[in-house]
Amino acid sequence: MPAAPTVMRAVATATIVQIRGQNEVAWQRSAQVRYNDSMNPAQHPHRAKRMSPTQPRSVQPKAWRAKLHEVIFEADTPAGKLFDVVLLLAILLSVLAVGLSTVESFDRRYHRLLRGTEWFFTLLFTVEYVLRILSVEQPRKYVLSFLGIVDLLSVVPTYLSAVIGGAQSFAVLRSLRLLRVFRVFKLAHFLTEAASLRQAIWEARAKIVVFFSTVLIAVTIAGTAMYEIEGRERKLPQTEGQTPGQAHNQKSQFTSIPQSVYWAIVTMSTVGYGDVVPQTAAGKLLSALLILLGYSLIIVPTGFVSAELVGSKPTHSITTQVCPHCLAEGHDRDALHCKYCGGKL
């Protein structure tokens, strides 16, 4: 009798193992059936069409967009690099044409040629702008991005010139598109250094804001003080060749506080245009002090950025790949997905 409980436990254990085995087999069969159903072309014709290996690549959904993006936005393929090199040459020639059109003698002789050249490049850049919009998955992000706005501004002035004379001169804004030269010729180390400099400036933004706020307050106070010293109707010292009446009637160049603040900015930056100069001894003393202050402050922002550059961590080597989803750049060489949106590169 004492062996009865042991036998019963053994039978119960064997029964449980058998039931688990039967359940596992049933689950495997069910999973196989579901998999076979999912792969059945008769039940999922749209999936079979998408996954058909015999379907030509040219007619696969959105394949043309990926190919177009590779040519227009990437510089890692021969076609992409050729496209960008031709684009850069077109930008240089168009900027040259705009510049020559402002030379009166040259424009008078070749006006029709320069005007036709400008319209040719404008139409070319317009087509390129439309293709860029069509090649990205989120056109709104490209249109509102920095380079997207630059691409738009590079074609708008020529169209506006048909309504507003002289607006085509602003077409030189397309020279900003030459920033793509670093990506086109795979100067990835330039991109790495640019990223480091941008990060250093961003880290020092608080110090830079405080510095410029201090400078703004200083030039405002100095300009106001110079306005009070020189004044609008102050009697200025008599210069050589002037009669006392002429000196008395001579008006000061510091006619307002904004005018005086402009003088203070020019003086503190050590530019010194010379269009507005003090005449009194007190004004000249204030001018000298402001120049010395400008010399002492001119190196402060450089120190801020230099300190951040020294303390920054070395950045990884990056490629020239552009994410087709969010248009972000600066990906690592071994990256398979975008580190900003997670999309596949």
C-alpha cells in the first residue's frame, strides 16, 4: 500500500507530459497552417503581387522614388556624383551670369545672351527643385529645411524680375547651394569638423548671449553719452578757415540717439567708417575709451568657442548619406538606420 501514492504520482506526471506534448504539436500545426495561409496567393493577391519575384523592378511601388533620391541626394554612386557635379557647375555659371549682368558695358553688349542664360538656369533649377520634392517621402520637411528654402529662393528672384525690375540680382543666393560641395566630393572630414564647430557654438550659446547683451548695453550707454556730449545744437570748436559764426552754426553729426548708437557700434568693432566723428574733447575721449573697450572684448567670443572645442569629445567619422525619411545627415559609416528617425538608410 505505501507504494500506491508513488505509482499514482508517476501516472499523473506521465499524463501531464503527454498532454503538454499533444498541445505543443497542435500549436505547431496551427502555426504552420497560419503561415501557409499567409503565403497563399489566392487569399492574399495584393501581397503576392508585391512579393512576386518575377515583377520587374521598374514597376515596383515607390522604386522610382528611391532611385531618384539616390541620384539627387546621394553622392556615393557614379550617377549621384555626376548629377551633383553638373549641378555645381550650373550654379557657378548662373552666379557668374548674374554678376556680369550688373556690369553696364557687358550687359549692354550681351544683354540678350545673359538674360537667356539666366532663364535657362532658372528653369533647370526649377525642375531640379520639383524632382527633389518628389524624391523624398516627407516633402514638407525638405521644403521647410534650410537647403530647401535656399533651393526655392534660388529660382524665385528670376520669376519676380518679370514683375519687379532688378529682382534677378538676388539670384546670387543660389551660391549658398555650393555648400553641397563637401558632400559631393566626399569630404566627410569637413563635415565632421563642421559638426564639431556647430556643437561647440551651441554649447557656448548661453555665454555668447550674455556677451552680446553686455555689448548691446555698452553701445547704448556710450551712444547716449555721446549724444549728450556732442548734442544737436551744441557750439562746436572753431576749425581752421572758419569764422566764429560759422562754427556756432555748425550742427553736430550726432543728431539722435540711434545715430549715436550706430557710431558706438562702428567704433567698438574697430571698423571706423569716419562718416560720424566727434568734435569736442570730451567726445574724442569717450571715443578713445570705446575703441580700447572694443579691442579688449573682440576676442571674448573666440575664447568661448575655443574652450568648448577643447573640451568636446572626438566625433566619429561620418558619411555623406542623407536619410530619405527625415533628410538628416551626419550618419556613422557603419550605420544601417537613421539615428534621428530610425528609418532605413
